[in-house]
Amino acid sequence: MIISTTCLPARAHRRQGRAALALADLLAEELPALLWHVQAAEHAAGSLLGVRDDGDPASRVDAVDEWARRLGVTPSWERLPGHGGEYRATGWHLGARVTVRAWLEESPLEVNV
């Protein structure tokens, strides 16, 4: 995990620190591994972004589904221009916005058929 604090206004720095604490709390649970980003941009500071980027579409769907259950939200599918799309779940944990996403070539309903 890399947390950049260079040139962050004090408020954004505090929000990023709270997000890092929320991430540490979530990582103590038995949930699928993700690549995590603690957002540093002023408008997104205090947000967490977890990405599942392995070669197995079914495990990506399962990972987003499991994180969505933990966050108490329903995941959504958005087709992107071209082909494929993003399967995503966004919720809150300890005051931090948490987004988990995975790119898929086809709808998650088609992946687990």
C-alpha cells in the first residue's frame, strides 16, 4: 500500500488517513485479495479503491460479490464503450467510501452460467 501525502491540504490528508485506517480494519477480515488504492486527489481523498485484476473472470465476479455483501450493497454492471465492462460495488466503512471493481469481457450473469 502506498500513501502519498505530498502537497495534500490538511483536510484531504486527514481524510486519507481515516481511509487508511478503514482499509487496515477491512484487511483484518477474510475477504478476497484486491489491489488497493487510497485516493489522494482532493475531491476523492478518503476514498478506497480495490481492484481485482486476475485472469479468471469467475473469481473476479465472486470477489466483487463477496466484498459487496461485506459492505451491505448490491453490485452493479456497466457496459463500457467497445467491449466488456466494469462490475462494481460501492459502500462505506468507518467513514471511508469503499469501491471494489473488476473488468469483465461479459456481464457477470454470463460469467457464472
